[in-house]
Amino acid sequence: MKEYETLFNEYVRELTEAVKEEEERLKRIREINRNKFDTEEELENFIKERFDPICHSGRVIAVFRNYWLECNKLNEANIGYVNPEDFTVDWLSGRHESLYKIVTDMAYYPIGIDKYGNYC
């Protein structure tokens, strides 16, 4: 199970970095547009109307997908078995609650299954 723990730590690091990049991007957008609005509420409404939430960002989705598939590769290598959904979602609960909240806010998990039943 050490392989899964190592992979999970990498996942947390990359997901944290992706979230931070998105938060910084939205912060820059707020600063650029702040003088166009009379109140913070108007500014936040502008942000919500024009920009996706962090859970829908390409960076966050790419990290999520990559680690779901990497977890599945470990499963296929018969190193052990961890459900990829548990790995990418449930393992965040508790110690990484802010990341857990972001991932559980996804409208759906961006993983498909091909005609052979493999994740893609």
C-alpha cells in the first residue's frame, strides 16, 4: 500500500498547486475589474457569471483524471486494490477538507469507460 500512499501524496501536492493557481487567477481578475463595480457583491456576481468555479477548471480536472487513472494502473499491476473514486475523493476527507470540498463540488467525475470496460 506504500505505492498508493506515495501516489496520494503526489496527488494532494498537484491538486493543491492547481487550486492555488486557479485562486490566484481569479484574484488577478478581481483586481483588474474591481474599479468597474460599486460593491464587492457586484464584483462577485460578475465573477460567478463569467468564470467557472475552481472545481470545473481544466487544471483541477486534469489532475483529478490523471490520478484516478494512475490509481487504476496500480490496481492493474496487482500491487493492491484501491477504488479510484475512493482514492481521488474520499481519501481527501478530513486531512484535506478544502480539496475534498472542491472535488465533491464537481458536477460529475470526468472519467469515462471504454467499450472494454476500462477507464479512459
